[in-house]
Amino acid sequence: MAKLPHGKKAKYVEQIVNGLLFPYKKSILTITTDNGPEFASHQDITKALGAKVYFADSYCSWQKGAIENTNKLIRQYIPKNTDFNKITDAFVSMVQKKLNIRPREKLNFSTPKKEFFKHFS
């Protein structure tokens, strides 16, 4: 794989990822992402979290099945070509809450929220 450029956007993504996931670092073994330049700081993420970062092959969405399924669910609320400048933080929070309390067949009809917090109680 070619070396990705290490720009400001990558540093910002690194800070956000590390900040959000650091409290759960003992439970995170791997992270799978696409090949975008925003993940150029993947080695710093690995160092901070102790989780190996894998890159999915281009045009192989099945290698990140969970996120692709989540994107499909998000599209029920936010269709493609939506102007994100017109979406409020409150609306995004509402979508997030609805998806996290939505039962999933893959989880034996439990919710992502319930399954997530089982690991931290």
C-alpha cells in the first residue's frame, strides 16, 4: 500500500478517534477503515489505543460490513445528496439514538446500546 499523506485532516481524525475510543481501549482489538487520506495517522491511533488498524480493499464494502449496514440505516433518515449544512446536531443525535436502541437480528434482537454496555458493567 502506498504511503498516505499525513495532513491536518488526518491529525484531526486521529484526535477524534483516540478521544472517543480511549475509554474503551481495553475492549478494542482492531479497527477497519477505508483507504482515505484522513487515516494517514493510523500508526498513531494504533500506538494510542493498542488496536491494529486494517484497511479495506477499494470497492470491497463487504470487508466493512457493519459500517456499510449502518450507513444504509442512516440513509433512511438522511438521504444521499442531503445538504449537511441544513441538518442540526439535535437531528443527528436523534438518528444516533434511534439506531442505537433499534433491535438487530444479528444481535439476537438485542440493541447495539445494550450489547455495548454489557462490556463495561
